Amino acid sequence: MDQRLPRRTLTLLLIFTVLGVYYPAIFAPLNTIDDPGLYQYLLNTNSFSFHDIFVPGGSGTYYRPLLTVSFLADKYVWGLEESFMHLENVLFHLGNTLLVYAVAFRLSRLLKVASPLPALLAALFFAIHPLNTESVVWISGRTDLLAGMFVLLSMFFLLAEKRTTITSLLAAFSLLIACLAKDTAIFFLPAAFIFPFYCMDGGSPGLNGVFQTVRNNLSHFAVFTAAGAGYFAFRELAFSRGDLGAKQVLTHVAGSQGSGLLLSLRLVLKAAGFYVKKLFLPWPLNFGIIHVSDYYIVVGVLLFVVVITLLVRRTLVGFFFLAAASIGSSALLVPLLKMTWTPIAERYMYMPAAFFVVGITFVLYRGAGRWYSSKFMVPAVACLAAVAIYATSQRAILWQSNLALYEDCLRQSPDFIPAQNEIANALYARGDVRKACEIVSSMTPPADFVNGQYVYLSKAVALANSGDIKGARRLLMQALKNPGKHEVAIIQHLLQLNDTELLKGDDDRRTLYPQNVKLLDRLYQLTGDPFCQYRLGQTYLFMGKREKARDALQIVIAKSSSQAYYYPAAKKLLEKLSH
């Protein structure tokens, strides 16, 4: 490649590549897992304060205020237009691709590599790596894109030709911002902390060299220590009743719940090996990975040997593999903590992939000798890029249909309950109620299934559609005993069933009205939506409790916007009750 080729030309090449490969994402709908809940939250949020976003109070597991701010921007800038929300994800990925190019270009300078080829190839293959599709096309996957942007920016500052306290401070601050987009960005901290030992691409220094490096980089170690401590302190202050996420990680790592890393070494090695394979060979792509072969344990063991070797043989290129392993280690905790509906996911590798492609590109470039200048290099790279582009673009097209996506998922993971549930939902939407009910009736989640409450929701909907309202209500009441994060949805479904029974007039109103009062009270506590109080006022009126109805309607007038569609009716009712 011509070394005089302008960087502007290379940048335009990367821009056109990303936009060309991911333009199908713009036409994708909301993914029926997570996206609708996010959309409804944004739709129903009439006002917000940065204080409530950054200091939510209560207790919490996830702390991602910057992500929340980005989604609120979607509301006030794009009007929650789905295509623009997808476009924003694509633009974040484009920004990250350009940052990978900038990071790789700085690495080239430090390694005295004159050719722009390795920097270009690293950015290109990050841009089109099929493993990244899930994070880019899924609106709720933006958390990886946003955090990845600031982690890469942190790496960019670390690679300054003249590292100073200012560059370390900028790198640490960037990492801190990344953590506000996704908690797992903090796993880059160990890599950033040891970076000074790898900033010279040479042999392993002796003990005196280690002490000298520490003395020369005290400010670097100080600012990153402060950044890490500050982040955890801020989390603790943000949650007035405790940081459940950090506590859960600590208890599992310590093994106090019988599932620590030492007791689950087999699971950790298997997951690590699987992710390594995915970085090299991402196929088959799957939205719901629940089973991983034990053969990957061997790859996991080899990975740990490689990591130890890289720690001993300190090279600047090797550091990028250590950075990928450092961030990627957060994904190994997911199957242990059992916090999400999928224990292993492709999106967890978005940030590690950025460092991996830089490292592997420079290893191949420097280790291939003169091969890169031979006549076989261009066709080989072109073929590999063509395969990746085809796979990524086809995957983006598949995401344009929820039904097609989940059918593909179910072919690869037949026991994946969320895919079965979402296929049933898609069939309901298409009007094929009989087939949807058959799928829902056959769903049997395992005892340790995370978020299994929505299976009760689906079964209740199936029973209600078949006319068994009482059976549906029994299932929802059972789910309400341990609702998890689905309490709002369960209560809303129960209220709908009760309203159906009340309209029929053949059930005990003395039972249903008091139950509705309790449900609406709880729903208001959870959502703060004044409409709950409006419904509560109506329910009290049906029960003949005028004073309580008046109290509920007064809350409606005080809390709701005068533009709310139910506001005039609430005001009129309140005036009648006040006479």
C-alpha cells in the first residue's frame, strides 16, 4: 500500500464500509426482548433530572447513567423514531471504528511501522467483524458501543508519544466515563494500571527495571487508583440502600455462595475458550447461546497459558491481548452470577474485539515478513474481508424481522425459552393464536432460569386467549410472589384480567375491587405514573368510597401534566366530589 496515501482517504474508506454494511439496521424494528420496555420507559417519562439519573437512590445492580442520558436524547432529538435510534447505534460503531484506527495508528508510530496498512486493517476488520453485529443492531446493545468509545479513547491517550501526568489523567477520566455507560468497563482498569510496564516494545526488564518503572510512573498509578476508587465510591453514594452489583460480584468471587471462581473453574475455562474461538471464528452467530461444549475447556487452559506468557514477556503488542483478556474477563462472571437471561452472548465481546483485532493485526504484519508485500496478500485480505462483510450484512438483514431472528435462534438453541416466547408473541401479532398457544403451553423453564417470570406471563396470556381467565389469574398471582423485574408487567396483566371479569359482571366484585386497589397502589409506587391514581379514584368511586376517590384524584391533578388525556376527566370528577 502506498505509504503516502492520505489518511483522509483511508478514513472515508472506513466510513463507507461501516455505513454500507450496517445500513440494513436502520430498517430493523424494536427487538421484542428489552427494547419495548426501554421504549415504554422513555415514552412515559415526561420529565427528568440529571440528579435522579446519576443518583437514583434505593438499591441497584446496574449503574449506567450515561446510557440513560443517551436514550433520553433519542426522545428529545429524534422523537423516539426507531430508525434514528438504530442509526445512532451505527454511528457509535463508526466512531469506535475510527478510534480503533487512531489507536492502531499511534501504535504504528511507537513501533516505528511506517506503513498505514496494519492500522487500516485493524480498523477495517473491527468494523466488519460479525461478532459485533448484536451490539450494533440491537438498540439495547448500545451500552457496549458507548462504553467501548470511552475505553478506546482511554487507550488513545495512553499511547501518547510523550506520556505525562496529563495524558494519564485524561486516560483515567475517559475510563471513568466509560464505566458510567457500562459497569464492565471497569475491567479495563487492571490493564491500564500495568500499561507503563509495556509501553516500550522490548524484552522483559529485570527487577531493577520494574522498580525504575514504578518510580517513573507514580502519577500514572495514582490517577488510575483514584479513578477506580472514585467509581466504586460514587456507586455506593448513588445507591442509598447499597450497591447490590458490587456485593454480588464479591460474594461470588469469594465463593461464599458455593459458586465462586475456584469452585466453578470448569465453567470459567469453558466460557473463556468459547469466547476465544468466537474472536477468531465467530460462526455460528446466535442470539441465545445457552450450551457450550466441554471441549472449549482445552482452549480456555491454553488461553490462561498465553496470558501468563504475555505477562512475563512484556511487549507493547502483547499488551493489547492482555487488555482484551482483562475486559473480556467480565463476561466470565455472567454465567456465575446468573444475572441475565443469556449466560453467554456475542455482545460481551464488543470491547475485547477492538483490542484483539489491533493485537492480531500487528502480530501477523510483523511476523509475516515479506509476505504482506507479495501478490497473494491483497487477494487473501480481500477474500477474508468479503466473507466478513457478507456475514455481517446478512446478520443485520436478519434482525429486520423478529420472527426470523428467533426462528434462527431456536434452530441453534431449541431449549432457549426466550426465543420460544418471542416466537409466540410474533405469532400472536400475526393472528396465529392457536399455534402461539401451543408453543407457550409447551414452555417449561428450568428451576434456575433467570427472569422465568415472563414465562408465567406468556402462559397467562395463552390461557386468557383460550377463555380461561381464572387460570390466567392464578398463574399471575403465583408469579407475583417472586416477580423479579417483571412486577410492573405482571400487575398490568392482572388488572387487565380483572377488568375483563368486571365487564362481564359474573364475578365477585367484592373481591376484585379491593384487589385492584392493592395492585394500583403498588403500581403507582413502582412507576410514579399519575394515571394509576386516576384509575384508583375510579375504583374507589365504584366501591362507594368518595373520600378516598377524592384523595386519589387530587394526586392526579397535582402530579400529572395538564396535557394528559385523562386530566380533564379527573378534574371534572374532582369538582363533582368536592361539592
